[in-house]
Amino acid sequence: MKRLSNLLAALVFASLVIFMSCGGGGGDDGPSDLEIAVDNLTISGGFSNPSTVRTGPGDADGDWSTFGITFTGSVDGGSYTVSNVPTGFEDVWANGTWTINDAATVITRVQGGVTTDIVASIGEGSLTLEFDVADPTARTSGIAGEWTFVFN
């Protein structure tokens, strides 16, 4: 009887060990919020024809209607290229590199040796970028200040 009791205890213990080691983890929880944001940011074809371009409280000077920006890279950052920047506004946008914070709310760009933090709202097929141009070297007046670009 004592042998049967010991055997039963050993079976219960072995069963517990087996069930505990099985766990429930499939290991893949899907993409993180940052990965989703970067996937949306680096969409094929990029973003073009902004619905809104503002400086401070008013509409921006220059014809930004055909402006476009394409981001390439990963969660570790990458590069971006711009197209159809109005003449004289190269301090607002020129080709450069980017990184993004873990919360996917701030894109840090480096363009022409100048680093700028851009507050970003990244959605599926939409992008809003807000940043300051502090001390432009361009000849065009009205470049310094807060800029907002909205792509839908």
C-alpha cells in the first residue's frame, strides 16, 4: 500500500511538472505599437499633396500642393527624401535621416547637420508633422517659426 501511495505521489508530481513547463506562450504577440507606426510611416509611395501646410496661425507661403515625403527604414530609423519643395524653403524640408522615439510620437530628423524634433501623429494612410524652424539660412522671409504638415 505504501508503494502505491509513493507511486501515486510521484505521478502527481510528474504531471504538475509537465503541465507547468507547457506554459501558454505562443511567443508572438504581434507587432508592437512602434512597429505599426513605423510600418505606417514607411508606406510605399510615401505621403504627398498635403491637405494642410501652416506656419504659426496662418497658411504657409509657397506652393506646397505637390510636396511629397517618403520615409525608408525601420524602428532603428532611416532616411527620408522630399520632392517638390518650393524654391527658397529648403530650410523647412530637404533630404535627411530620421529616428523615432519608443512611443512613436517624436521623429528626430537630421537635415543639413541640423537636428530637429518633430511631433508626429502617424496613422494608417495619414501623417501630421509639427516642428519649429529656428534660424533659417534661406533668403526667403517667413520661414522661421512653427510648421505643420497634414497628409490624409
